[in-house]
Amino acid sequence: MREKPKYLPPTLRDKHRYIAFQVIGERAFTKDEIKRAIWDASLSTLGVLGSAKAKPWFIKFDERSQTGIVRVDRKHVEELRLALTLVTEINGSKAIFRTLGTSGTIKRLKRKFLAEHGWR
């Protein structure tokens, strides 16, 4: 007989926050370049242990408006924001990350911070 897998109740699950960001640079960047830049920034600023605790996770990036969403553990939001602001270069081109805002849900993040950039 097959048993149903046990799920964690909501009270024991990890709580996440979503950060909306905009990339301002010399040229337009691709999704893969941004994903790599976020991971490299997290590793260089927070280290391996800090990145493991923060659990940064790339969600989505719009190449047209150069805006995107990254997920992070709720206790480490400010640490990831610091890591993103320290980025000055992506693949040899000058660039900076501008944090637009933070929210607990993707729906609210899109409505509040990304609607003006063409997100729905």
C-alpha cells in the first residue's frame, strides 16, 4: 500500500520575502547574466554559509524593462539587499542593482512595485 507523503504544516515552513529590483547598466542584460550576478554577489558578500542561510532564489527577470524578482529568507532580506547594492559590474559592463521594494507575496510585489514597469 502506498502512503501519502507527509507535508510540513504552514507554521513549520520557511518564510520568504520577495525583492523587486531593477538593473541599471551600460547595456541590456540577459536573464542568465543577472542570475549569475545575484549568486556571485551573494557568495562574495555573505560567504557560503551566509548564502545557505539566506537562500536566495532567482524567480523572474524581464529583459525588456530590466526588472526582476528574487526570493530570500525573511531573516536575511537586508543582507541580500546589501549584497546586491555592492554589485558594480556584470560580465565586464558597469551596472548597479536598484532595489524597488520588498513584499511577502509575488502578487503584491508586482502590484505595488513592478506595475509601472509593465508587469501584470
